[in-house]
Amino acid sequence: MIIAHFGRSFCPYYLRKGLTGTGGAEEFYFDTSAVIDPATYDLAFSRIFKDHNLCRERFSWNTLHGPPEVEATYTFFLCEQMRVILDAVEHHRFSKTETEGLLWGNARRALKLA
């Protein structure tokens, strides 16, 4: 089973609450799309896996718009997401093997790739 957006846990409060009812997270895959709160990743990495910047995409919740030349300097949401994942990996001192397992290994297993 894939739990999307850490179970819509965009902040640690909801992730903490959700994890108490799972009885263990070993049998689940967790999708991290749209989760950019570093504290949520920190909690996830400590319990499951051992600032939001402006973004270019036109998401409904992205109401802070500027002139096109200013918005051209905004980052992409995916970049922000990867930044907080990598920051959390570094904070928790994941080994190279653990990091590869988190990023490539989980994707490979979820997509059933050789």
C-alpha cells in the first residue's frame, strides 16, 4: 500500500497522529510528493525510515505571484522537496546504502523494476 503525501501529513502533527494508528509502518510505502516541511521529514526519518519557498508551478494554493521576470527566479516545487529530503538524510546521517535505498531502492521496488 502506498500512503500518498505521508498520509496528507504536510506537518509533523498529523504524521505523528497517523503513525500511532498504523501498528507499524513496515508494510507501507510512503509517497512524499507535496511534503516540504523539514520537520515532517525529520519525524518520518526517525519513526518510519530509521519554510516553504516560492515555486514556479501554478498550484491553487500558490497565491504569491510576481512579475514574470521575478517568478522566473523561483524554484520548482520538486527541487524544494528534494532539498528537504536530502537535508533530513544528512541530519540523520544516513549511509550511502541507506540513502540509495530510500531514493532509488524504494522507487525500484514500488515500480517493480529489475
